[in-house]
Amino acid sequence: MPTDWGRSVVTVGVFDGMHRGHQQLVGRAVSRARERGLPAVLVTFDPHPAELVRPGSHPAQLTTLRRRADLAAGLGVDAFCVLPFTPELSRTDPAAFAHQVLVERLHAAAVVVGRNFRFGHRAAGDVALLTELGTRFGFAVEGLELTGDDTVTFSSTYVRACIDAGDVVAAAAALGRPHRVEGVVVHGARRGRDLGFPTANIATAPYTALPADGIYAGRFAIGDRLLPAAISVGTNPTFSGRQRTVEAYVLDVDEDFYGHAVAVDLVERLRGQEHYDDVGALITQMHADVARTRELLAG
């Protein structure tokens, strides 16, 4: 983390998903920074604090750090700072965290966080304490209620629940964009090519938030291209598969994507995963899935 800059406006959190609630916080921090003529700084943590505090409890990851940084930059953030969440940091009391990170390193003039923000050892610090520390150390504090709709407050936990249920439409409403799954194209069993539907088999990172097994209409992102695709998530039960995979059949494109870093944006779930006793029936269904994908994406 830099130590040689002037004052800044800071927002702090994990920001996994960079959903609409996060966008509200970041937008307020950027607005305050522009009013003061200062840089807007986003501070996040890696790995997720839950993994260090309760090993094995790492939540499904909605966005990679790089994706979060790109989304933050698109919202006007000037600096994206990642704090390694170490045992030492987890044992830092709230006052020491505020002084070491917000004052000594970032020279915060203002800090914008959510109303439910917690910090310091055993999450002992809250917005009220941060406000007291701001008075002592010389920075203003804003604690914002997270945005939502009539029935739910948008949160990373809510988005994960939507994705886990396969409801990528509800997830997109909270995210403000389709949920994206990133990875690298690797060699698969090549069954898709034999069936007339060659797919890109996408190897994802640990903890990636994958949706419920099924077939999805979406888009395949490679470089600056977004290509329509029918996407399968699951174990391929017709062929007695055991390992969950993510495979994308990119419509109307015949390219070898092997070795490329790619992503899929999940737009809508077409159906659950099914077992077919007859391969011909599976091929017929795959044609129907592709036709439905075309309809949805065209609309």
C-alpha cells in the first residue's frame, strides 16, 4: 500500500460481487472525493476474512480481484488497494487498524462504509466506533444503508443464494449485470464435438460461485468480444460424469479457444440437468436449447 500520497477518500470492504449496494458505496466515495479534489481509494482484502477466521468457510467467490478492480475503475475509483488478510491483521484492534491503515497509509479525509461495516479484532469495530475514531484522528465517516428492492437488501450473501439456486435473473438484478464465471479453456472429453456441439471446457478457480446444475443462455467473453453461447454447468449425467464442469457452446463460431482466459455471463437458466437414455434425444434437446438461447439473446 502506498505511503507517499496526500489525503484521500476511502471506502473499505470485501466488495465481492461489486453488486448494486457496493456500487452505491463506491459511488458516494467517488462523489465525495471529487467534491474535495482528492483521489478515491477502495480498500479490500485477500483472502476473504472468513477463510482465516474459520478455515474451510470461504464463501463462494462472485468476482475475482481483477474483476473487482476493473469494475471499481469503471465507477471512478482512482486506486484499488488489496490488504493481505493475515493472522496479524486479524488480531489488530479497531483503533490500531484505523490509525495504521486509514491515517498513516491513506491519510483519509473521509471514509464511506455500509451501515453493517465491522472491522478490527473479532469484528469489534462498527460504524459508531469508526465515527469516534474519525473525530480523534481527523477524518469524516459516512455509514450508508445498502440499497435493495421492495423485498430484499442487496448483499453478497443474497447474490450467492440466487446463483446457488440457479436464479441468475435475480442475481443479475442485484448485481446490475449478469453473473460472470471466469476461467481458462482446457481440454475436455470432446463429447460435444462428436455430438455436433463443440464446447469450450472452462476450468475455474477454487471457490468460484457456480450456479445450480443446468443449461443456461449467456455470452462467452474472450478479449473484447461477447459471443452468444449455450452454457452447461454440471456432471454430464448422460455419460456418467462425476466432476462438475462448465462448458460453453459458442454459437456460429468455429474457433479453438484452448489455453485462453475467458468468461461466461449467465443470462437465463433454460432447464435443469437431465439424464437421457438415448443420445439422439440428448441431441434433439441440445438443438432446442440452442434455439431458445438465440431467442433469449436476440430479445
